[in-house]
Amino acid sequence: FYQKIEPLAPAVLEQYRSGDLLSRIRSDIDALDNFYIRVLLPLLAAISGVLLFVFVMSRYDAALAAVLLFFLLLAGLALPLLMLRLGQKPAERITRQRSELQIASIDAVQGLAELSVLGALAQSRQQLEQRSEALIAAQRSMSRVSGLAQSGLLLFSHLAVIVVMIVAIPLLSEQQIEAAELAMLALFTLAAFEAVMPLPEAFRLLSLSITSASRLFELADRTPEVENPPQPAAQPQTFSLQVQALAFRYSDQHDWVLQGLDLALPFGKKLALVGETGIGKSTLIPILLRQREFQAGSITLGGISLRQYSDESLRSWISVASQQAHLFNTTIRQNITLGKPDASDSEIEEVLRITQLLDFVEAQPDGLETWVGETGVKLSGGQTRRISIARALLRDFRLLILDEPGEGLDTVTEKQLMHAVIEALNGRSLLLITHSHQALEQMDEVITLESSEDGDMVHVASAGKTGLTDK
């Protein structure tokens, strides 16, 4: 499932709430376990069991076998199909309400600080209680269906015993069977229903499995916004980046985010993309990584169209420290080595030194094994950002993209950080996206994005290194 949805990020997945995705990954996939263990296996066991029981009963009398088969089909086929139909709507309600409860729970936990400040904790708790009650109500409806199934099983099994006795008693009077065998046939009939006893419950669970499967396939069958070419281009001889007249917007209903963007980044050079917050600077990153499809213009890497490369190749050549740095609830070491799990301690120490984190890590009792907490809650915003940069630097990249690297840092630390990062490039390219003026004097070129008066277009002003210094 993960392999199916990974190409959907971010364009398609952003249409879903994180709680909904978690519900599909956890609850819906768990629900599919029922199909194999509690639906398929009981069904196979019931078929073989019914055939065996009917065959044994036929050795006594064909009429007895026919009676047993009739009631077994009622209990093992008609009743489960009825349960499947009656359980479909409750199953859909359970799946939907469970997802909505998960969404509300995650939103409440993640927004706990904001809810406290706004005095909305009581309202949030009330919403959680309402969703919880709705889920319980749906589960109660499903329980009634399950209770009806168990009652039906008991009814059919006892009716079967009665009818078998009615048919078998004349056989006893005709001395075709013995008295002890009459009692055995009654117990045998009850035992036969053990084979079909799990089927109504299995078909009830089948309703949940079908609903969960439909939610999984609804997402897994989505088409990625950007698809890889049938025959991706090989690694280029040079990694010079050229963007010409680039235009991008999220959909036909949205305004243009970028329009008429031109930039050239020869391999080994440093280019800064500057502009006010919200101007669209960061939008270039998913476009370069082939996570977003641009509508007009062209982008080439090494003289070859970006559309001819696979996204996997581009992500192996381009290393990104994004503005929204995500840290997993694990150690500093594991967060840094995500892109290079086999990195040595000396390599990790070097990127920590570059990002001004070495002293901080060495001061921790557990060093690199220090846990950062959920989303890096145990670290400051500046430390989180620098771990993200260290993660990007550790990879074997050709182009490094830093998106607002100085966010959350004081001026001195930001300046030292950028100076160390630029020294560590070793002839590789750098694309710096920022609204800060720190380290711009070390860039080979600076491009400033400016909105037009109507807000629909983006004008680009370019300045070389000398012009920037004079300014």
C-alpha cells in the first residue's frame, strides 16, 4: 500500500487529512486480516465439513442426508448472505466513524496548545465525544446483526434435529437403525452445525473487509500528478540547471503561483532565490523533484528535459532541506542518517560541525542516541532546522537546495551556518531559497521574485554578485 501511495505525494495525498490516511494505513489494513483468517478459512472449512457430514449421513439414509443438507444450506449460505446484506450499512458507518474519530483525535492532540490558548478545549472534547458516540452507535447496530445471526444458527440447528428425528424414528421402528444410533444421529446433526457456525460472523466481517478494501483501493488506484517516463534518461554529464519561462499553478481554478520564471544555475555555482513570504519561492522545489507538474515553460538538467528523468534519480542527485522539516520520534542519529543509513560516525560528526550542532550533541548524556520526541518536540525550532540541513548534507548530492535555512536562528548562528555550508559544497551547486539577506554576498547570482500589482504574475529581478554588493 505504501508503494502505491508514495508516488501520490504531495499533490494527491494533500487532499486527505492525516488522520484519514492513518486510519487507512492502520485500521483498514488490519480489517483485511479478517478476510483470510475469519472469512476465507472458515468458508473452506465449512465446505469440506458440510460435504463430509452429508456423506456420512447418506450412509444411513438419503432422506436424512437431504434434511441435513437443507438446514446446513440455510444456516451456512442463506443466513450469511442475509448477514452480509444487513451488515453492509453498519460496516460503512463503522469505517467512516472510526476514520472521523481518528481525524478528530489527531487534530486535537496536534492542536492542543492552540486549543488551550483559544479556550476551545471543551468544544474539542465535545466533538470527540460526539464522534465516539456515533462510532459506538454504529458498532451497536453491527452487534444487533451479529446477535440475529447467532439466533438464526440456534433456530436452524434445533429445527434440523427435530426434523432428523421425525425422519429417523420410522427407520428405528423398521429396525434399519438401532436405538443407540438414533441418539447418535441427533448429536451428529448438532455437530454438523459446528462446521457452519462461524459463517454468519465471517460474512459480517466480510462487510467490514469490503468497506475497508474499497477505501484502500480508492486511494491506491489514484493516478499520480506526475508520472515517470517509460524509459528514464541516464545520469547527465553535467548538472547545470536551466529554467525558462516557467509557469505553474495548482489547478485551473487557482491563480498562477509562478509565471515567467527564468534562472540558470551552472554546475558548481551558487544561486539565491529571494522574495517575501508567500511569493512562491518554495514551490520550485516540488517542481524540480517532479512532485508537481508545471503548465508552461521548460526545465533542463544537463541539457535534458527534467520530464525525461525519473523522480527517484532526481531525488538521488538533489538534496533538500525543506522549510517544513520533519523529525521522527527517534534518535538524532537516525533522523540525520535517513538518506544515508550506513554513514560513519566521522561523517555524522562532520555534518554536525557544519550545522553548528556538534557542541549541543556532545553535551547531551546520550549524544547521538538522544531522542528528539514526536516531531522533534524536545528540540528548538533552530535545532530542528539544522538537523534537517545536516540530513541533506550527509547525502551524496549534486545540487543542494536550502529553503529558509536561517529560520529560527539568530543572525550570528545563521551567518556561521551558511559560511560552513558553502565551504562544504566542494564544487557542487547550491540553490538558496530565502527572504533573509544573510550570506547573499557569497552567492554568484541573486534572483528576486516580486508580485505584480494585480497579483497574478511574478516579475523576476536578477542581480549579479557585484550588483548585489553595491546594493
